[in-house]
Amino acid sequence: MKKVYLCLLAGASLALASCSSDDLTAVGGGSDNGGGSTSTEIPSSDLTVPMDNWKKARISVKSPVNTLVSLSYNTEGEGETVIVSDYVATKGSNDIDVTIPAYVEDVTLTYTTTDGAEETVTAALDKSLVSLEGTLSNYTDSEGKTWESVPFRVRYEVGGETPTFHEHWTQSGNGDWMLTIHYMVCDEWENEKIVEIQNPGIDVGGGDEGNIDGGEIDLEGIDNVEQFYTDDAEGNLTYQGTTYNTSGVVMFDANWPYHTDYNSEFISKNYGRFDYNDVVVDYNIQSLIIDYDKTGNAKYFAANAYKEGITVTMHVRAVGHTSPTEVGLKLEGIDATYFSNMADLQSGEGVEIYLAGGQGRQYEVPEGSLSAKVETDGGCPVIKIDGLQYLNSDEWRQSQYVLNDSAKMDGVLYNVERYTKVYWLATGEDRVNRTGPLFTVKVHFSGNRAAVYDNNAALSAAMVKTFINGAKSANQNFFITLPGREIHVGGFAPLTSFESSYNNLKNNATWGKNFTDEYYIAPNGCVWGVKAPVLVKHIYEGENFAATYKEFSKWIESKGEDAKDWYDTGKFNAQCDDTNLVTYW
């Protein structure tokens, strides 16, 4: 597997974003080795995860004025999904970084024209880019000016001609400068300057990792500035800022590191293996950014700063195995010190857990049932839901919440068994094995940018990046724990506490052949944790996942290169045995 390297010469040093609080020093003004030269390998958390169903995309938007835009994509089986709403596209060039399903080839941008009409523009994602970024310390630019500390980006087209590099300096509304070293063709907009340089002092190596699909959109038909903030009847400011969103389903099989001989023959002979219903969780992760730095409305920012941050909602859909005890999510590359309420969350305050029923009803969780907590791992926030086997206990099966008499039987596993027809959610008759309302965990990681904004604009910008990164799939590391084991979605690293055990298994003569350099991916592509960007239905106990989702084997055996939309039952309805699927909405 190719790697991407960034070499900084000519007296420049690099401080890369990580999980730890060390970034606070670098962002605030220089790193410890300023003035030296270094070669730094980009950490895996910044790269595209190979077996994830998401990919990175960057939409370059040019607008004649400041305006609000939204981005979405369409899936045949799911319809339109909004990924960014109310983004403040400023006058000139804007780069909107998002993650989208791997198979999506174009996205739709929506905005309002001067005459009030809603306009949609489609951007084809046909440009493969690599983008690296960090903070340069003691950097001397092509005009001889020395910068104590400046954020920078490197952009180039994969497979292009030998570039003519430019220093591209963009000044934000608060006067800060961003350096982009690239050779992309661009117009000279207001508050920008482009200086050609013969030796940029930066060498970028090629490779598949870190690739970003790019698209370009020019906005037309607008010539006046949008009013981003409006007063309601009580005089309150009502605009809430830009929202970034990702959602989907994570499904686990508890047999890692067994059964790595996954192939078409194995599937036919081992019908009940790899059912991916041992733990099933759906999720919604939303990041909200208050756009104070673009609009200058200090009153609104001060009143609503607590809303800024990352909100994670997880529903436990199924527990089809008697071993998993815990399901969790680590937000990779997200510095926990940027959240003002981390101490409260770690003490349990503000971590919501409740039962979600039909028609929006909520109930308190029974005493001694599932619990939720927030920890840190390597400086990154981690949400853990513990006590999963309570859902397979007699106590839960005999509780008032389990309305299906068949589900009360001894030995019934949570929401994976075939039983009688049940009525639920006022949707009429379906074949749901409804074993009670869903245990739901909701955590809001609150930002504290208002406290630092006026005194440290660079730190403020770093915090915004952290919030946005929370809504990017490559940073969402889901896992389950069993006695002595920890299983992650293919391509994601174990927690620090399990890293030694993982390496011991990898180096073991018996198990070593089952490991690759890619975490939790067998040499033939087999994975034990799958993440899909739509509400994929899991299968009944004893059924075969690959025989149900018939494009899934192509995706596995190609290590995520083919059949990237294997889960789209709307597209593959004729090839999907939906009688094996548990319908739960």
C-alpha cells in the first residue's frame, strides 16, 4: 500500500493535528522544533479508510456574493440525504470538505437566487485530488517575509503534469492568512494573492491514500448579500449556523479473528456464519458550526456558542450473540480538550440514555440495564454503551416493554429471531421481531470557542476544524468488546488499551496469517465490522448475510473497490432476498 509523505524544507517545520492536547501549543504559535527540517508521515487517521463505505469529497464553490448553500446526494433506495446545510459561502472561492457514500459520483448544491427562486446545481466528482494540511512554523515565503506560525494546505491533481507551484494566500474576514501551495488554476479574487515560486520547499509523494474526489460549481443569478441572521417576534436571532451530518448503520460479527477463509465457497458451506447481527447500531453524528467569523455577529455567537460542537446519537438495534458486552465509538483525530463539557461528560453528567419508543415516546432505562459513559483514548473522545447482554436476559424479555409473547421465550436473542407478526410504530402489520423500544444514547460535545475567539483566532480555527471532522466518517471508529477481545470496523485501529493484545495476535504463529497491515481486514478482504451510510437492515439469526445482500461478496473480495453500493436494496432489489431482513422502522 502506497503512503503519502510531506517533506518540509527551507527551514519549515510541521505540526500535524492529532488527538492529544499537544496541538494547543502548535496552534497557538509554533512547534518545539521550529527552524529545523523534518519529514513526517501523514497519520492513518487522515487517510481514507479502505473498507469504509464512505469517501472524502471537496466541492469548490465560486460565488459573486456571500450566500447560504446546502449540499446533498441521492440514493435510489433512500432518496435525498442532506450532508451540509446553511453553509456560508463567502464571496470568491470556497472549499467545502465532506464525506459521502463511496459510490456517489455527483452531489447537488442548493441556493437561493436574487429573485427568491431556489436553484440547484449538480457537481460531478471527477477530479481526484490529494490534500494535506498542517501548521508551518518560522516559514519564509517567496517575498522574503517570515511567518512565525501559519496554517497551510497542499493541493495537487493526481497523475497531472509536473506542477508549477504557487503560494496562494487567502485572507479571512478577521485578517488571518491561509497559505495554499498548489498548481490548480484559480482566479484572483478579493482578499487573495497568488505568488509563483520555483522551489516551494515541499515535496508531495503520490499514492492512493488521502485521495479526495473534487467537483467545481459556479453560482449564478445572485448579486446581493443574504441576511444570515434574522430576528423572531421576540427579537431573538434565529439562524443557527452550518450543520454537517453523517448517519448510517454499523454491523458486527463477533467471530474475529476466526473464519478468515471467507470466500464464495466458504459462504455456501457455512450458511449461518458471518451474519453481522451480533451487534447492530444505527447512528447520526451532527456537527454544528456557528459562523461568527464569517458574519461578524458577536451577539448571536455569544448567545449560542454552547450549541457549537458535535452531537452523537446511537440506537442499539440488535444483539444477536451472547458474548459482546459493549459497543462504542471513538472520534479519531478529535482533540477532547476542545470541548468545554468533557469533564462533565466523563463524570456522567450530560450523557443521555433512554428508551426510544414509537411516536417519539421516551422512557427511562430500567435500573441495572444498559449504561453509557464517555472516556478518552489518546486524547480523543470515546463513547461506550455497556451491558449489552441485558437485552438477552430474562429480566428484559419479561419486562413491560417486550410486547411480543414469542420474544419472551427463554433464549431469544434481541431483535434477530423469526417470530410472530407484531404491530409497531403505527405502520401496520410487518414481520418485525420487536423486542421492546430501542436503547438510545445521545451525547453532545459542546464547544467553547467563544472563550478563545477574540484572543486566539488560530486556536478558534483549529476548534472549528475539530467540530467539522467529527462529521467525517473516516474519524468515526466504531467497535465492540467481548471478553479478551475488541473488534473494530475494517480499517480502523484498536483502542490503546487493546493495541498490545492485537499485536500479540498478529505476531502469533497460529493467528499471524490472518492479519494484514490494515486493521481488522484479513488477507482476502474479510472484515468483522461493516459500516454503511444508509439504514441497512440486518438479517435474521441463522441466515447468510452474503446470500441476502448478493453484491456484498464482490465488495469484500475486492477490498471495497467494487460493488460500493452493495447495501442499496432499492437498486439491487431483484438480487436481495429481503425475506431475510429484519424490518425495524
